[in-house]
Amino acid sequence: MKLRKKWAAGLVTLLSVTTLAACSSTDNANKDIVTMKGDTIKITDFYNEAKTTSAAQMSMLNLIMSKVFEEQYGDKVSDKKVTEEYNKTAESYGDSFSAALAQAGMTVESYKQQIRTTMLVEYAVEQAAKKELTTENYKAAYTEYNPEVTAQIIKLDSEDKAKEVLEKAKADGADFSKLAKENSTDSVTKDKGGEVKFDSASTEVPADVMSAAFKLKEGEVSDVVTVVDTSTYTTSYYIVKLTKAGEKDTDWKTYKSQLKKIIMNEKTSDTNFKNTVIAAALKKANVKIKDDAFSSILSPYTTTSLSSSSASSASSSETSSSSTEASSTTESSSSAE
């Protein structure tokens, strides 16, 4: 069950562990929660045992993220947006949604909170990514950009079947459209003979498939392209034929909207970039871990923050040696956005 799994792990123990953590610093810390012949289990006993588990570690991290990002970005995500996302997931599961929630150890409210926290983090990352829309980054994206092409694809679920179809597709006089209609498992393109249009900024076609198409000449057919869907852990096999290549304009501004999409997608999907944004939020909130049991839960963000600072210092040194160039870039960056 996915249920926006970036924040799902550990939610089963979130309330119990954090509540007991609070109790452990009060007069109730030594209160018995279980009694038996010759022994008892106190709140502190349970807390000290539970806090070192991976579930408790993730629970504490989730709680910190929720509080920090709620404080800094809470007004940027409405309850309406959260409900819409919740309903979308609920509809996809149908009658089995309640059971799926229960299996994940979640309630309607805890799942909505999970969605909200995730959306707050995504908002913060997106805002940080917008700051990367500089002339320098636009030009860098342009050098790797491929304009729109027209291609035909055949998607198959079996490697053996893919090899069989590939042999037919590469035969003299092969009817690729017919092969696509008869064999492709892609419901979107199958009835159109596999035809699809895309450029480097497209997200509808797997990146590996697009990359294979961009390397072809008009009329050429690729070898079998293996694609693993990391969200479903399923493997598919593609055959691509390029029917019309694109011509690239020499002015990068012609593709500004597409390049913006590429830069934003690149940044928002970059784990290091996201961790840097999270690290900045944690620093701003002055988060301090007071219990050694949780001392390492923020290490991914601490490490990222240190690396980012080092890179920033190095960049500053380079910039100081060419202030005129830096000033020029800044001005052109503003106009690029």
C-alpha cells in the first residue's frame, strides 16, 4: 500500500511513543502501565524500550517535520487540497480503502495529516527550485534539450515477447503500426499504432524510452528498451520507431517554458536538493534533539547542510575573483525568470 509512503513508515507508534515521551519527564513517569506477579512495567520502561525501534525513530522524524513545516508553511496548503488528495487515493482503492488504512496502522485523520505534511514539504521544495531558474541553468538545460519528435512505441510485458516483436519490427517492409495495434499493452497509444509525440520535458513517456528515440534517425527502430517502474516494481519492455525528428532552434528562449519544466522536475526530484531545503527549515526552527536515542534521525539533513555550505563557500571564492561576471549573470538571471 503506497498511501504517500514517504511519510507512512512509523506512524503506527507515533502517538503512543511521543505521548509516553512527554510523560517520561513528569511525575507520571514511574506510573505502572502493566502489573504482574513480582514485577511491573512502568511508562519509562516502555518508552526506553520503544524509542530505539526503527518505527519510533521514523515516528519522531515525522512529528518534527510536521511541526516545523506547519509553522513555516502552514498557510500554503489548504484543507481543501488535502481532502482532494485524500479522496483521490480513497477512490483508487475503492471498498478496500478502509482495510488498507487499518493495515498501515492509520486512521482517516492520521493519513490526512501525513498528506498535509508531505504537501507542505513539497511546497517548500518547489519554492526553492524556482530560485534555480537562472539564465545559467536555462542555458545548461538547453544544451541537453531535445525538441519534440514523433515516434511509435510498442510496450510489452515479456522480454521474450519483446524480442519476438522486435525481430518482426526490423524486418524489411514491416508494418510497425499493425504490430503496435496487435501487440502493445499501452492503452493510450495502442489504437493509434503506437504514435506519440514528446520532447525532453515530457513525463508521459519513460525517460529511457525517450532517450532511445532521440538517438534514432527517422525510420529507424530501436532495440528492446527495458524500463522498471519504481512505484510498482514492475518491468516493461519497449520498442521505439522514430517517424519524425525535431529541429532545434538556436535560441534557448524559444523553449523557455519547456526548459523551466525540466529544471523544476530535476530539482524537485533530486534527493540532495530536497534534503537541503529540509535542512534549512530545521535550522530556521532551531531544532535540538534532547534525547540521545534520537540523535541520528536528522543526520541526512545535517550532512546535506554541511555539504551545501562547503559548496557555497567554494562558489563564493570563485565569485569574488570575477565579480564583474557575477554581477552580469545576476542581472540576466532576473530577466530570465
